[in-house]
Amino acid sequence: MKAFIDNKHYFGTSFESLELSERQFQAIEFEECRFIDCELSGVNFHNCKFTGCEFKGCNLSLVEFSNSKLFEITFIESKLVGVDWAKLAWPLYHTDFELSFHRSILDHSTFFGLTLKELIMEECMVREVDFREGDFSESTMTQCDFSRSLFMQTNLQKVDFSDSTGFAINVLENQVAGAKFSQYEALSLLQFLGIELVD
């Protein structure tokens, strides 16, 4: 297969080693499909729908999902640098879209203002990512690097940050009740309270 076909419905299809950088596709529905080792950087999926799909070893950097919908999607060992997740169509009647990232790179992306409860990020690079004004309550964000990522007026209640590092979360400007942090990293939360730690 050389490329996807616009306005087509793919069900249970496996796509391997496709190279489709900078292409544009529209009104395609992918259901229970697998994408393996695909080069999709800079692709614009306009008004598409992905349901129950898995991306493994794919490059989706700068991909645009403009007005597209994602539900029950898993990204494994994939690169998703510079993605604006706010451009997707997120139905208001849903709060948990079963979105999960494992051992992936999400640097320089934005989730600004989104409600994505129970989001899963495990062993990911999440550096310089914008989480401001979003609701990610009850999410799992473990063993991740959040260096220079932005949190402001963000709902992080009951989020599991175990073994994650690099975050700068102002507990006065974000909701963190019930959140779980590793003991050493939790000390970084005190810097915003003007507390000085001594041995």
C-alpha cells in the first residue's frame, strides 16, 4: 500500500513501514488498525476518526489531527514531537478517551485546556509540554521526564506521578489533592511555598 485513500473505512488493517511524510488525508476512518514503523511526520489527518488503534515505532512528529477524533488509542515507542492535541475534536460528553503513551517522546507538544481524564503516560519524555488549564485528573504519568513543562490552573487530582522527574508544579496554582509523587521529587513542590529545607 502506497498511501491511505480519502473517505475510506479501514477495519483491522495493519500498516507497516509506510513513508507518508507531509501528506494530507481527509475523512478516513481507522478502526482496530495497527501502524508499525511508519513515517508519518508532518501528516495532516483532517476530519478522520481513529478507534481502537495502535501505533508502534512510528514517527508522528508535527502530525496534525485537525478536527479528527481519537478513542482508545495506544502509542508505543513512538515519536510525537510538536503535536497540538488541542486541534482534535474532543466530544464534550466524553472525559476519558482511553489515550495511552508508552516509552514515547512527546516533547514540545500542547494539551492546553483539554479534559483528558485517566490519561496514561509511562516511561515517556514529556519535556516542554503545555498542560495549562487542562483536566488530567486520575491519570497515570509514571517514570516520565517533565522538564520545563507547564502546569497552571491544571487539575491533577489523583494523578500518579510515581518515579517521574523534572516537573515544576505550583501547588498554589494547580489542583493536586490525592496526587502521588515519589518522595524525593515531592520536595520540589515546596519551592513554591517559600520553604527552605535544611539537613
